[in-house]
Amino acid sequence: MPDNPGAQATFYEEPAWLAHLNPAQREAVTLPMDSHGAILAGAGTGKTNVLTHRIAYAIRGGMEPYAIVAVTFTNKAAKEIKERIARLVGEEAAGKIRLGTFHSLGLKFLRKFGHHIGLERCETAAPMDEDEAVALLRRVMKDRFPDTDLKVEKPKDHYFVISQWKEQGLYVNDVPVQKTASANFTRMLYAAYEAEKKRSQALDFADLVLQSNFVLRHHPEVAAVFHQHLRMVLVDEFQDTNPIQVEFIGHLTGTGHSVPTFVVGDDDQSIYGWRGADAGIMQSFLKRYTPNHLVRLEQNYRCTSTILDAANAVIANNPNRIGKRLWTERQDVGSFQLDIFADAEAEAGAIADRIRNLLADGIPPADIVVLYRKNMLSRGIEKALVFRDIPYRIYGGLNFFQRREIKDALAWLRLVQNPLDEMALFRAIAAPRRGVGAKTIEQWKTMAQKQGVALWDVLHSDKKASIQSFVQIVHRLRQVYEAEGLVVLVKKMLALTKLEQYYITAAKERGEECAENLQELVIAAGVFHHEMRATGLHMESLARTPGDLLSEFLADAVLNSDQGGQKKKEGETVSLMTVHKAKGLEFPYVFLLGLEDGEFPKITQSGFCNLEEERRLFYVAVTRSKFSLFLSCVRNRQSFGYTQDAGDDEAEDGLDSHFVSRFVQEIPAHLLGDAARLVQASSRKLVGSETGSDGDWW
DNA sequence: AAGCTTAGACTTTTT
DNA sequence: GTCTAAGCTT
């Protein structure tokens, strides 16, 4: 390193700006720049701080910002990291770092190099969302396998399996012959799905990474450009990466992993196994990327010792950990309690009351979060909060860009961006209705095929007035966009298509809401425009193509779909989210509800349960709390409008038997106080029920 | 082709 | 209970 000052400059020992870091953090930040590093960072141990300081350390040492790639798992994390780096090295340098999620980096890559896989107009490409991908598969099934009963062979199920294969890195020809007829049918569908996708120039989520890998594999000259220019690759939340993402990283770091790679993660917080992530990925990194340094961050700055004791005790039940134990210097106790309610209504009411009291005591709403295992559980709390006039914000669930009216509007925008987008065409032409249905489209399709032209060209020769006006609107909007930009385009689109009036009359009670959402879309476009202006490029990337605003906006609507469209501002509301969404976040007051065994851990109807992953999920939930943690469960929880009893026999103190989550029972009794007695009463039935270490357990 | 009615699914987590 | 898709009617 010393004899190569140009590329790596001088890295001094413990500069003053690193003085506030603890020894382990400082060691991680200042690891030799020419070796790989794996940072095992427990919850609340300053993981992001280490990552951002490592980047700043490199830049201050003379590394060019654009020689650094940093990959995160969510857009939110990318944004936060960028802001924090900006504070360390300034906006300009921070803006040059190639930072983004795997998917946004993959998209940027394909926008530049997609022509290698036959992607036309690749520079403005955008992926389909999941609904569209499933719809495409359904169409394939109908066209190619018309005898299939779609109620038996559900498109969604097949899409799920195909996605799993793709996340594992299996291309069509890599999937082995399956054991069951149904699985082999999926295998056939995979090929047909890929063919149709290619024909219609569409991409699904997995393609963003998988197809990028394909290009990098088969075009070493492209890959070479990256590892020649890159000096450092960093991966956040490395425990959640799946095989195709690991391969993507491998392509960037080059043959023999010549580019120093710095991964940060926590095997105890690996909660995306269902998406192909392998909790053992940290271990295999240590084997494959050598030489390397492993640094453990175990001092926790977030939680009280009570909460840490509980979290450590629960996670200790997982075998196969790299192993670490969080500790804190904090002496304050906060509060930690469990409540058991009769039903979900009582639970929601009690939580909402408690939140109201906290707010009355002057606690800012932004300090409070309600966490749950699955989105559906937000409903009860929502109701209770609305009843008490408490402002809240739901993260995740059905998001803004997935609403029907918004998707219709986006279809118009997509058509303006690319008239050859057939899916957008079908959607836009029916919103509002203009006398075109399945039959007409079939005719057009055959006509297009016969003449060897695009569907869009066929529309031009149609003499019907409604079709002509449709075509005219698209052309007119294109001119509007080119002359006046994105925001005016969205406004004019609503005006010319009369979508708002259409929904007000057609959607009845929901009409007003639809119209409001469409107005919200104008605002979202304005915000997006503003952000792009402010930051130069929204998604910094490997392939920094300038890209036009419309195609960036459309891609953002798919890749970053949970942002935007929320009327209440962040910071003024209580937060509601799933535990998955909460990873990486922290709140002084955390409510964790729905802690019934079978719900959390989730046990499927077939009896399957990935107990270790569920336990990690519980560990993530508990360690979000900076001060207070309120756990709760109910004896009866309704689902689908029906009441289901939790247990059929009763313990002597009137409680149903096995309903409290086994994870709660793994918490040392002395930490739970009064509630421990109740838990113990319900735990007798559970003794010995845990058989296997993971996977199926009964 | 559009609008209405009904049947069935959804409920694990997300880019 | 709520939402969507398929089926039936106009």
C-alpha cells in the first residue's frame, strides 16, 4: 500500500474525526484498504456508522468517490447512507458514490448494457411489478396451455416457484427435471414465461440482477471495466443477500476478488430466507474472500440491558450462529412488559390508549412504533387509532403505486414513454372505457402479427373515432412531455384522459378517493422532479446514464413503490409496520403485538415453520426498542371474519393453553415481571414441542 | 363490450 | 371481512 500512493494514498492511524468511535468500530473503519473485511454487527451497534465512516475514511485517504460501490437492501437505507456520508465528506463527494439497492443498480446496469441480452430501448427500461408479472404468466398459461384450469394451477403459485428459481440463479436451462407433474409444468411455464417476456421486452424483479449477471458472465470486457475502475465494494445487510446478488457482487469484485470487499451484516438478523437468502452467507464469505478480517461489533447503544438480556436469551436458542453477545453500559431500566388480552379489539384498544397517554405526556408521535408479523394485523390498530384521532402512518401493505387508479394513470405515462409497451396499452385503452375489449385486441394482435408491425401501428390504421382520439392523446402528451416536462405531463394526462371524472362516476363510493389519489400523483411527480433536481441523480449507479425524467419516475414507481402518496408527513405520526420493514430502524417506544404461537412464529397450514428464521425475526423486533417495549398477545384472534379459538382446553387460571409465543416463553421469567406467571401457566403444554433445529418441526 | 353478480381467495415477510 | 377475477346478463 505505501508504494502505491496515487491509488490509495495515506491512511493515518486514528484521526481525530474517528475519536468518537469505540475500539471495535474504529478497527472496522480503519482496516487495511487492500483487504476484505466482514463486520459482524449486532443490532444497535453502530453498523451504519461503521459503513459510512469506512467510506469517508477511504475518500479522505484519497480514494475517488466514483471508485466506490455501496449496495444496500432498501432504498431507504441507500438514502440514509448517502445523507450520512454527505455530512462526513460533503454533498459533492457523497453524490459521486455509486450507491443503491441491488435492484436499482441492476436496472441502471441493464439500461446501459441491456442491448447485450436483446433488450431494445434498454436505456429507458423499467421492471414490471409483481402483479404485472403474474398477469403476464396468466396470459402465457391461457395462450399456451388453454386446457389448464387456472383455479387448480394458480398463476401466482407458479410465479412464486419460478421466482425462487431465478433468485437462486437458475436460468431456464438450469432447472433440473422435477419429481412431480405439477413442478414439471412449472418448469415448462418458466420457459414459456421467459419467451413471452422477451417478446414483449419486459423485465421482472429478478431479471434486474439475473440478467445483469448474464451480461457480466458472457461479456468479460464489460465486467473488466468495472473491476478496473472500482477500488472498493461495500455491501450492507450482507446476511440478506441471495445467490444472484452474491454473484453480482462477485462480478464487480473481479476474478479472484481483486477489488477489496467490505461486508456488514448480522447473521442473527437474516430474515429473508424465503427470498433465497442463506443465513450462512457470512460464513461462506469468510471462506471465499481471503485474506480477510472479521470484526465483531457487540456494544449496543440502543437498548436497555433488560431488553438485551431478553433478546440474547431468545436468540441463544438458535444453533448455527457465528456467535456474539450484545452488551450495554446503560443503567436505566426503561420498561418491558407483556399483556394478554381476550381478543384483538381489546389489544388494539389498550395499545391505542397507551399511545394516547404517551402523546399526552409529550412523547413525539415519531418516537412510537407498532410492529406486527403480517400486514393484516395493522387493521385493528388502525381502527383504534382513527377512533382516538391519533395520527399514524402505515408503512408497506397495499402501497400507493399499486392502487388501480394509479396503475391506470401510470399506464398512460408508460405509453407516452414507450408506445410499444403492450401491457400499458391494454391498460390505458380501457381507462376510461372506449369500446375496446378482449375481442378487438385479439383482432389487432393477429393483424399486427400478419403485417409484422407493432400493435401501436395497427391502432393508427383503425378508423374508429374513439381509437383515433386515444392515439391522438398519446401523441399530444408526448409533445407536452418534451416541451414542458414531467409534472405538466401528469397534469395534462389527467385532463385529457378525464380519468378523475371516470372514477368519480364509475367507482362510486371510492370515486372521490381515486380522484384524490390521482391528484396525489401530480404531487408525487412534483416531489420526484424536485428531488432529482436537488440531488442531480436520484439513483446513483454504476452506469450513470443521464436517463430521462419520465423513465426514471416510472422505474421509481416500481422499485421504490412504498415512498410517496402518503398525505401525512413523516415525523408527525405514529408508525405502523411489519417487523421486516422495521429492520434497521429504532424507536424509543415499541409495541409488538400478535405474539400468539402459530402467528409468531408463523406456522403454515401444512405445519411448516422455519423456526430459526422466525426467532431471528423476533430478535429483530425486540431490538428495535430504545427504551420501552410492550409485548402483547390475545386469546382469540379473528381471521377472515371468523373467530378462531386459540386452544380447546384451559389451564387452571382460566387461560387457554398453548397460545403465547414460544419466543416469549424463552425470555427469562424475571425480566417479564407479573406476566411471567401467566406465560408459565401456558407454557407447560409446550415443553418438548421443539424437535428439530430448523425447517419442518412436526 | 360493459356492467352487474357471485365465487373464491386472501393472510408471512419485499425489491 | 374485503378484494379480485370469472361468469352471466344486458
